[in-house]
Amino acid sequence: MTQVKNAPKKIVPISQVVIWEKNPRVSTKAAMKRLKNQILDLGLYKPLVCCKEDGKYIVLDGNQRYQILKGLKQTHVEISLVKAETEARKIQYALSGNDLIGQTEDQLMAELIFPYVKEIPLEDYNIDRGESMKLSKMMNDFAPGGIEEQARLEKMAKKEDVATQTEKVPQNIDEKVDTINT
């Protein structure tokens, strides 16, 4: 059996953490807003992957999370400390952290999410299908009847309920008397 090495985790002052200046990954403001919303909602459950160099922890994976945490004025952050003694090794960690293993089965994902669509802020998530796709679009394309159609039907049903209730409930004392007399 092969023994897998685990990188030690530690909590360090965020002031000792810096972005790797060769990081090629960039994000839009909209993507950063989604990530911030996710972190605020779920917390930070993935440590940043860092190597130590010249007394600083260099982020090889998790640069966007680091930027969000710094913007939120966090004082400490959890990291996984890896040994990346060469530029090639740093690149390997960065590639591994951003490697898209597998793919999403749209229909299965939509069926998984559909019962909870009111509880999950779809606008805060994208799905990577070779290209980034808004989760709400995937749900609309693949959920039973599409979520927009489902929302339209629910809205219609609510209007019908309100209309039915309005018809049955007398609006003033004269209508109450008329209802009793008929």
C-alpha cells in the first residue's frame, strides 16, 4: 500500500501571507462577489496551499480566497504548507489546485439540486462544463420543467389561491349579511 503524504496544516497571521506573483489566474468582479458570498455563507473550509519562502507564505492555490479574506479584514488564515523548492514544483501545485477533474452530469446535478432550489442561492454558484455556466441556467435547462417554468407555475398557483380566498371572504359587513342570507 502506498502511503500518501499530507501537507501539515497551520493557522498563520494573514499579514505573513502573499500572493504568488506568477499566479496566472484572474477573476472578474462578479466571480469574486460570488466567492465572497460563498465564504460568508459557508465559511472557509479549504485551506490555502502555501509554500514558505523568505519568511512569507506564498499562496500557490487559493489566491482568490486569500484576496476575499484580506478584504474581509481577517487576521489569521488556515494554510496547508507544502514544499515547493523549485518553480516547476510551485507550478505543479497551482495546476493541481485548478485542475478540473471529472465533469458535471447536468441532468443528475439538476435533479440533485431541484428539491432545494429555494434554499440555495443559485446566483452565487457557477458550474464548469468546459466553460463556466451559471448554476441557474443549468437548472433552467435541465431541472424538471426548468426552474423558470416552475416559478411561473407557483406564481400562478398563488394568484389563484389569493383570488379564490378573495372571492370567499366578504369585504365588509353588508357582504357578510348577504352571505348569511343566501
